[in-house]
Amino acid sequence: MNRSSVVATSACLALLIAAQAQAQVTPEQVWQGWQNMGATYGQAMIADSVTRQGDTLVVSGMQVSMDQDGAKISGKLDEVRFRDLGDGTVEVTMSETYPLAMTMPGEDGATEELAITISQPGVRMIAGGSAAQTAYTIVAPNTSFAIQAGRNGEKLADINATFGNVNGTYNLAESGGKSTLDSDVTIDSVAFTATGKSDGQAFDMAGTMAGVKLATTGDFLGAAAMENVAQALRDGFITSLDFSYGAGDFVLNATDDQGRPVKVAATNQTGSLLFRMAGDSMTYNAGGTGVAMTVSGGEIPFPELKINYGEAGFSLTMPVLRTVAPAAFAFGTRIVDLTVSDEIWGMFDPTVALPRDPATLIIESKGTATLRQDILDAEAMQAAGAAPAGEINSLDLTSLVLRAAGAAMTGAGSVTFDNTDLVTFDGMPAPTGTVDMTITGANGLIDKLVSMGLIPEQDVMGLRMMLAMFAKPGDGPDVLTSQVEFKDKGLFVNGTRLK
């Protein structure tokens, strides 16, 4: 995603929040708060007229616009009413429907376009607190979005989404040119549909999600400060998003490049996404549980392909700013209890020689690294050319688990790296440390692969000799262990020097 896309998306979200959740102590301060928050994202916010009608400030023809790095946003609300409730709080209501238009540069000089109509009948927001720190609550029984997506004036897709029973709280504080916005939103249900074409091929899809939760935290410095994200982080910019949902489903019908129908259907039990950028680091975690997917049509040589897994996830924490001392990073990936349909197994194991137990892969690691460049600074990265952006100092493999086809492998270990020695290991920093591995069922798996004809008989002896070179018998039948050790500028396996 390019920077203009990020700016446009952030500004669009800010507009939606502002249009439902900005307020101060008095109606006049509410309106000023809207303008201040919009300015934080580089938006201009004006109105055809602003008048007092008793206890209510009426803003008519409120227009919002932004033009930054090629991304443009414009929207208009016919009327917004800020009513002083007389108890230090302000009620905000507005037109039930309003439009947004958004354009941004795409690939190959194209212009990406979104025309959005937002409908939110019955939405009501109450704000209270002080001018410096204000708390907001919002209730929206039914909010819908109708989106037309296009490129260079050609419509590509119609997208519709409905949010049922939105409840949220917002806390806004402004001080010294910095705005802090924390939010916590729940949505009972989400339903969406989309029809259109991609790469010239037609598609339609529909899906639902239940029990959606969205929490955000941010310290925003203003649009000008975000011209250099790396410096903004040094100056105190923070953004985080914690998104989760419960049971969901998804169906996609499309055609492939040969005009053949393709269908993808999936269900899940839960899903989650966490993103945070603060200080000198970034964290990204995503995952899901209880996923079942079916694919049919197109080039699939049998009626349908089924994939199920109990859990899948990805996690990454890493430094993003130039460091003086080694900084911590962590990486993990997991897919637990993966199964595929018998048709897939049957392509290479028609006699059911291999156990078809669920497969699992888990990798958990952490370590330290030193960055020579701000990787969020495009100009600095470009100036560095082909030079590495940083160096790895240490790596801890805290957990490795691989189970499939009746065999299993586990491992753990720690290694440090000498970045002054790039010769001993052919360009890789010289490592020092140990990794221990345990393998179960390897010989049984080899026997089965031979019986299936996947490993020729004449190759088995060499394969077993190689296995014996890197592993030794462990505790129990068909259990092998291996210790890989880097020391004295060499590589040792089970005490035998190999390099």
C-alpha cells in the first residue's frame, strides 16, 4: 500500500469518526473540535452556514475536503445539529445519509476512485467532560455503506456493507498540537456483498461477521508531521488497532481466465488483527480459528478441494528506526491441525499408506538486530542502495514443531552472530550457539514412501546413511536426536565437525 493510500484511508476513517464522535463542552466547542481534528489529518472543514437556534447549533452544508500526495477526499453533510443538554453534555445528530468521494493514484498512472454513500438512521452521540479531555458515547442501530469502486472513470465493483447495533466510546484529548484519540467499539453483526470484475473477470461475493470488536489508540501530530513517519515516531506519534470478530462466513463466485466458474466458500469461528507502531518498533499479529474452506471449479481436477485448520496465525515485532544498540525483534507463525480433502491425498497416496492425521507447523522465535537505516524513510532507504539495512545480532528459536504424515520434529536453540566475520560462512555472519532437534517416526515415514514408490529402493541406503550422519538414536522406538552446534568458527553435528 503506497503512502497516499494510507493517508487517504486514515483521513476517511477520521472523517467517519469525526462525523459521529467529535464534541466538546458547548455546541460551539463541538464544531471547533471537528475542525481541529480534521486539520490533524490535513482536512479542510467548512460550512455554508452556522447558526444558533435556541439550545442548538445548526451547521448546514458541512463540507470536508483533503488533497495530499495525490489522494483526494470530499464529502458533504446537509445538516449537523449540536444540542446543549444543559448538564454539561452535548447531543449530536445529523443527516441520515451523506456522500463521500475519494480518489488516489494507482499503479501505472491509473486513478483509483471510490464513491461512498453512508446511511446511519437513528445515530446519536453524547459528549461530556472538559475542553481538554472529552469522553464520547455513540449508538447507531443500523449503519450501511454503499460503495462504487472504479478506475479511470470505469466502474469496477459495487460494494455494500451493513453494521448492526454499533456501540462505542471515544476519548479525545488535545494538548500542544498533539491529539490523542482512544476508541472502543462493538458491532453485533456485519454483512457485506460485492459484485464487479477483476482483471476483466466477473465476480460476486457475500459474507458476514458477528461479535466485532475494535479498539484504537493514537497520538497524532498533524498532517505536516506525517510527511516523515520515522521522525514522527521520534516525536511521539503512536497508532494501534486491535480488531477481533467471532463466527463468520464468506462465499465468492467468479470466473477464471478461461471463463470457467470458480467458487470459494469459507467459515470461521474467530479472527483477529493487531497492529501497533510506537517508539522505534512495529508489531503486527493476525490469526483465525476454526476455519473451513471449500474451493471448486476452474482447473481443480476433482469436484472440490477442502481445507480445514484449527488455528493459524502470524506475528511480527521489529524495529523500524535506526538503532545504536541491538533492538529486540520476534517472529512467529503457526498452522495447527491442518487437513485437506481425500482427493488431494489420493493424488499421491491412493493406497492410504500414509497416516492422514492433521498436520501442524509452529515456529516461535525472538532475537536482536541493529538497523543502520530508518526503514520507514523511503529517501534514506533509496540512498542506501543495495547496502543491507541492518544486521542480526542474536536469534533464539524458542519453539519449532512440525507434525505430518505420522512423523514429527521439535527443536529449540540460541545463536549469536559475529557481524565482523562474513567470510567463514560464505557471506553470513559467523554464528555461535546450539540448536537441539528431536525427530520421531522418520524411518517409518521413509519405509512408507518407499512402498508408495516415491523413493526408489536404490536411494534408501544413501538416505538412511545421511540421516545417521546428522542424527543419533534417542529414547524410544524410531526416535532420533540431533544437536547442531556452531563454535570455534565451525559447524558440529552431534559432536562431529562438518565445517
